[in-house]
Amino acid sequence: MLYQSNTIQVDWIKPGIAKLIFNSPNTINKFDLETVDSLNKAIDSLENKKTLSQLKGLILISQKPTFIVGAYIKQFLSLFNVPKSQLQQ
């Protein structure tokens, strides 16, 4: 296993090909703060020198019938109150 959290798992499926699985414990997958944080950490795990040198492809899948229903906007409202310079980072 290259990475695992409550919402995302990443592992090799064959040499050079990794699979990233969205699998929220809820009935649907959505971009909430936990999933976005997990996605960033999953990408970081793929970008380490040893893994990145072996990676040729990444397959994104969902364990749910719908891939991702969208973002959970209410969780992101506080981010819209920060200065514009922070939003551009």
C-alpha cells in the first residue's frame, strides 16, 4: 500500500501503474476537507523520489456507483474569507 486514509487508498496494480481509489465511509464520495487533505497526502506519497521514478500511470476509480458527487461547499466557506493573496497560493 502506497497510501491509505479513511477516504483514499493508493497501491500498485502492476509495475509502473498505481491505482487511486476514492472510497469514503459515507454512502457517496464528495470533496470535503478530509478528502482534499487525503488527496494531497496521496499525491505527496506518489511524488517521493523512489515512487515517482517507477510511476508510469495512475488510474483513478471510485468504489461507489457515482465517481464523486461534487464539493461539500459548506466546509469551504471559511476559506473564502481569507485575503486574496492567500487564495492565490
